Amino acid sequence: MIGEIASFSNALANAFTNTLGGKSTQITSWRNTLRASSSIAMAIISVVILFNLNTITLQVVLIGIAAGFIGGLGLPFIYKAISTGAVSFVSPVVALTQSLFLILFAVIVKNESLSVTFPIAAALGGLGIYLCSRPTAGNQKITWQSFFLAASAATFFSGFSFLMTEIENSKILGALFGARIGVFCLTFIFPPKNKVSRANGYAKYALLSGTFEVVANMFFLIAINNLDLSKVGIFMASAPALASLIGIKLLHQKPSITNWLGIAASTAALAIIALN
């Protein structure tokens, strides 16, 4: 039961962190969002790790740093994608692209064969993306830029997931500490253009985004250590729908009926992939 709860909590926390990050980036630059969100995340995990120093080993921290750095490179893309596009399109693209990389990893690295149901999942996924790309209820248009940004974010997030699967349950906090260091390093590579942002109101969204990001990472590691990766994927399939629901309130984006059908098709595709 722990694995199931952690998997759904990961999906929900990811939906919040991405949508909140997008909201912040609508107000300010993605650089400011990245600095604020990664700073609060680093502060939270640093306090937690002080009471769990026995979980830190050099190997685990280094894996975490590498994973965090790679995954962190996807944050600017997801922030920009959600701030300029429709979350009802961006979220399914991210989820399906990550699943595609997971399949490629299993086939190429682990020499697994494709399931006979893969063509069904691929067809549903393609249909889902097409329906989600239709204008929203507010007549918001979908652009190729949104697709590129979402797919790029998913590519880097997949790198984070692959590396983190090497972490044992007892080493979760040490890995998260390393991951936050990796992400925090990016704020020095991509510093805010202005020392003090003139945009008001973005900080609360960015700080909440960073908080939910730590929570999502923690639940992901708990999930993969207590549940088969395939079953974790089933619960993660709920992320597009959750993000779209959050987007209605937070971003004032209302998906059309066609968009919701696309989200349903994408969710079904993700569930089929996870079951194989």
C-alpha cells in the first residue's frame, strides 16, 4: 500500500510543481523561477539531511548530483512550456515522451522485447496528443514551440529517473540531497538577469513549486523501492489529468471536451505501457 500511495502522491506533487512553476514564469523569467524554487528545495532537504547524516555516502550523493543536474536542465523547458502553452497539451506530451524513453531504455539497455499491446498504446498516445493539440475551451492555440519545450523537458526528466532507479530505499535522503545540489548548481550557470526582479507576486508560486518538487522526488524514490516500476507508471499516468485540473484554477485554462478526450486517451496509453 505504501508504494501505491507514494506513486499517486508523486503524480499529484509533480502536477503541482510544474503548474506552479509555469504560473511563476508567466509573471517573471524562468531564471528567477529556477533560482527561487531550487533555493527553497535546497533549504528543505538540507534541514532534513541534518537529522539523517547516516544516509549520506559519496557514491549516492554523486549519483544524486548527476541525476539532479540532468533533470534540472528540464525545468526551464517545463516552466516555459506551461507559462506559454496549454497545460492540457504540455502535460500529456511530457508523460508520453518519458514513457517512450522508458521503453527505449528497456529495449536497448535491458534487451527486453516490445509487448504485443505496444501498437495499441502507441495509437492511443498519438490520438491523445492530436486531440490535446486542438484549441482549448478558451480558444487557446497550440504551437510547435509548446511541443518542443515539453518534449525537451521530458528528455531531461527521463535522465533523472533512470539514474535514480539505482538508489536503494535506505539511501533516499542522501540521493535527494545530491539531486538538490545538482539542480542548485544550475542557478549559477543560469543566474537571474536582474539582481532584483521587478516582477511582483511570482515568489510565492516559485517557492511552492520548489517545495512540491522535493516532495515529488521523495515520493518517487519511495514508490520505486516499494512497488514494481510498471505499477508506479500506472499511477503516474494520472499526472496529465491532475495537472489539467490544477491548471483550470491556477492558470485559468479550461480544456475543451476534445482536450479531455485526448487526456483520457493519453492516460489509457500510459496505463497500457505500464502494464507491460
